[in-house]
Amino acid sequence: EVQLLESGGGLVQPGGSLRLSCVASGFTFSNYAMSWVRQAPGKGLEWVSVISATGGSRYYADSVKGRFTISRDNFKNTLYLQMNSLRAEDTAIYYCVKLVVVGNFDYWGQGTLVTVSS
Amino acid sequence: QTVVTQEPSFSVSPGGTVTLTCGLTSGSVSTNSYPSWYQQTPGQAPRTLIYNTNTRSSGVPDRFSGSILRNKAALTITGAQADDESDYYCVVDMGNGIRVFGGGTRLTVL
């Protein structure tokens, strides 16, 4: 059974930093691209970033480019999202998502809440 | 900047059929966009229904189907049930690794 378990969310002040983690199990992590998707309170889903299976390719939404960095450790079956220069508008539930071999998302984690507030 | 469009809301009668669509403000959605559909109920993580246009995710009943209709991705629900009342989101691959979600459709079953 595929499981994605996020952690690292919490309350942070504007301008601060936070690192999210996602531990994957139930599939061969190193074979699949992974992504982060977020959802602000009462709003829709927003794609944040994607990383290829090897980590060699990374892409970001314009809203986070230059502030967020996606990475992975295929030995630890773990996906990361380093978030710097956080803003109030980054407040959201952040979901770790597995991609199919070619295409978009299939499995989702339960999410971790990030709140940016003074 | 291209926006992914979805109907903000839709209503269907129990047992009825409804088709939700996912389009672009500029251009067409094709299979090369790998359009995918997700269902979300309040307080829950999204659940994948359809990926890559028409592939049902594991455990999804065949009442849910995906297709391309007149340059848009489409999600059709046949035999609507009360627990289909949810928010439905599509996502498309815009190329160069970039994905964009639609704004979502709130489906009411009544």
C-alpha cells in the first residue's frame, strides 16, 4: 500500500523558513517523480513544485520560484520542500504527491499545515 | 498567462449523469496534457479519480470516466450518488514540467 507521510509544518513568522518532509513507502520511491501541492484555507489546489525520479530536474510555480527548493533522498525514501522568505499567502496545507510514470498525480499524503503569521 | 477553467458549480439529480469540463483560456486540452481529475470532500485530502485523460485510479468505480470533448478534458459521472457531492479539480501538464490546476467545480447532488 502506497503511503506518504508529511511532517514539518507549523507556525512561522513572515520572512522565516521551514522545511517539510515526506516519507514514502509501499512503492519504489526512486522510480517516480514527486510533487508538492498546496491548498490555502477555503481555496482550491495549487501545484507548487515537481522533482524527477533521479532529482536531476526540478520545476516550480512562479509564486514560489526563488524561495522554495524541492529535493529528495532516494536512500531515505524522503521528499523535502525547503521554504524560505515565507509570506502570509504561503499559509496552506501542503500535500506530498506521487506522480505516475508519465503524467500527473496518483497518490496523495494527508498534508501538513503551514501557517505564516506574526 | 493561460488559465485552466472549470465550471464553478454544477448540480445533478441522484441517479443522473453529469459531465464536468476542464479547458484552457488559450488553446486546447489534449491527451498530451495528461489531464487528471481529483475529488475532495471537506477536511479530507484529495483523492485521484482519473489520470492521463481516462485511466481510473485504483478502486475508483466505473461510474467515473474521463475523456476529451471538444478541446476540453471531461469527467463524466453516471448514476450519481449522494456521496459524489464534492469538489472536483482537474490538472493539466502545461509542458516544461509545469502543472496547473483548475479552480474546481463544486458538485451538488439533489
